[in-house]
Amino acid sequence: MAARWGAGIRNGFLGQFSHYLIRYATWIPPLVVFNGWVAEITQIKGPSMYPFFNPHYNESTRRDIVLVSKWYPDRNLKRGMIVTFRNPLNPKGKVVKRVVGIAGDVIRTKAPYPHEYVQVPEGHIWVEGDGDKTKDSNYYGPISACLVTGRVTHILSPWDRFGRVKWWEHNLRPGIKKARHLLE
Amino acid sequence: MLPSIRPPIRASSSVLSLLTGPAIRTTTSSQATCRLTFQQRTLSQGHNVVDQTPPPNPGSTSAGSGINYNLPPLSFSSHDQHQHSQEDHQQHHHHLPPPPQGFFSRLLHALRTHPVTLLLSSRLQHFDQVLGSPYHRLLSHPFRMLFSTFKLLAFTHLFLEHVLSMAPASGPSMLPTFEVVGEWLVVSRFHKYGNGVKVGDLVVYQIPVSTSGELGVKRIMGMPGDYVLVDTPMAGGGTVEGEVLGDRGGPGEGDEVMIQVCFGLYSW
């Protein structure tokens, strides 16, 4: 791959520079597609998933770095998975929360949601952050599963928590009545 | 800094040899020949194809490409290889014309001679030409072929996601604007996530209650904060009499409810 293809490479610094610049720049679309549709490495910025992510949020500015899988993330969502999705109030914002209820579940909501009990509609999920200070479905209600853009599968940094995100070991909070699905 | 020359792909594939005629036997001396010739050609003004333009061919169809259909003498016995290398490869070997000058012309030429583009545009006579030339910049180099195909597909994917895309539409809900079947719609991706839309626009959206990611096409009736009248399925044709909120039975059996489009907050 370090070979020069020979098609019209100019002599001289500017010609060669622009040739290599364009050749390396043509790698940008594949990388963008990889980040958007295969997997992405990103940082968790807020304290809403304390203590699972950013347990030292108040002590340091180091934030967790995670691997997000973008491969068909809105199919087969299960309770306990940590997902990234588009903020329903602001489509360009990205949010990381845990899936607490799926379609059909009856959830006992927390403040500030106006109704005490809610049944998650078809095609929607109920997301909540593990921490206290969090704006989640208790604020904006159940979100459509179409908004989900990725699933957090691995923690990459810091080193002492490196590894797979074991979402299946998470115990759901009380107040979630699971729907009886045929496939469960 | 010479690239490592591998023998042309067509020599190892029987399918390709059907397209290109008699197969070339690859021997080690043919590799030496290729290396010699490549050396020669990279030294000559940096082009990887010979400067000598091929003679005009009555069979060539594309304007100005001057593709030479005369195949070279294909005897690659080890004796006369080194002697024939310089002259024969320059004069008889058919090859693609050198890429034109100018940045955009070269980019266009590179895209036009990419095997994926040739396949998709059904330019099979050029494909034969491309396959027949062992000095095509990609076919003798499988990794380059793979990577350049990736790049082309990724660029196309990004274009369809962020610029414009086209999709078929079906369903009776948009009559008489769209027919029930057979309509193809061009969708502008600049207005993704509702960027810059207003009342009256036709929009494509992901159906929120769908489990299979279906897309819908509808017209915007109200932006956040607007009041809209929502018809229930059995509603009749009652008129609005100045009441903003209220159920009313019209001549039909159902109710008409006026709601305010919420600011993103659900009220399930």
C-alpha cells in the first residue's frame, strides 16, 4: 500500500503532497461509515449513569471511554442494555442510558413524570439512568426504539474497569412489571 | 521505490481468460519483464502508461477514449522476453489511455475505469479492455481493488444518507398527491431530523410504533405549539364553532379533538 500508483504523480513537493493528501483523505468516508454503522469509540460525559460510568465524576475530569456497537442496535433490545440514542427533545444530542422497560411493560414512574403508572407503547422503550441526577424517560416519557443509535458493549478506559459491559447482570429496580411476550 | 509486481490476475483465473482470450502463462521471466517495463514507464514523465497514443479504432464507441482493441502478440516464451520487452510493450501492448491532465478529469477517469463503475454502467466492452490490460492500476493489485471499492461504496452510502436518496413509496394514504403504487420519491437529506421543515412540507419519517423500522411519508400539519384537529376514525364532518378544546359529536359517530402539538414531551 505504500507503493505509488504512478497515475499522474507530479514531481516536486506540491504535486506529491497533494497526491498523498488526497489519497489519505479518501479514507475519510470509510471511517465515517465505520463510526456510524459498525462501531465507535466515544466518551461518556455526564454523571447520569453513576456509578456504572464515571464513578469519579466529582473527583476528576477523566471520563470513561467506551466502545459503542452500531450494528443494528434497535433490534432485539432487552432490559438492562445500555444504549445510546438521539435525545427526543433535541435530535442532534446523544444520550446514554439503560433500557429499563420494553414495549408492553408497566412502569411505576418517578418524579417528574405526570402519571404514576405508564405502559410502554408498542415499538417504544423506557430508559433510565442509574444515577440520581438524570434526565431520562421520567422526564420525556417512553422513547421510540427508532431513536436508538448504538449499544455500549465495552468499557475501554480506565484500565481497572476495562472489559465487556455485562448488562445482563444488572438488577432492575422494583416497579417494573414485565410484559408477557410470547418469545420470553 | 518500486511497487512489488505480481503477475496479472487474469493468468490465474479461467473465467477471466474466457473474456480476454488466450491466457498468459506466468513464468518468473514474465515477472522480470513486467518489472523492467514498469521501471521504464515510471521513469518516463511519471505516467504509468506509455505516452504513445494508440491508433484510432473504428470499433471504439466512447468519445475520445481511443481504446485499442488490437491485442499484442502473446508469446511469452522465456527466450525472447527481454528482447521484446521494451519495444513490444510500448507499441503493441494495448492499454488504457493515459489519464488526462487536470484534477477533476483525473478523478473522473479514475472513477470511470473502476471495475465497479464499469460493471454498474454495463460498459462491458470497456470491461474487456480493462481486464485485458495487465497494467490497469487496480486489477493486478487485489488489495487496492478491495480498498478502492470500499471507498466508493462508503462515499455512496454517505451521499445517500446525507445528501439525497431515492426510494419507492406505496400506500393509499397520500392520494391524490401520490399514487397507491409505483411512485418513486427523491428525499433531501439536508432536512434530516426536521431541520428547516414547516407546515405543508411532505416529510419522510421513521414510524415510531413500528418494530421493523418502516418509513412513512406524510404532510406536516402543525409545528410544536400549533393547534391541530385530530380526526378519530369514525369522525363525521362537523364544523368548528370557535371551541378550542372539547369533544363534539358531529353528523358522524366519532369525536373531533383539538390538541396542541407538544414540544417533544410525550403525554401517553
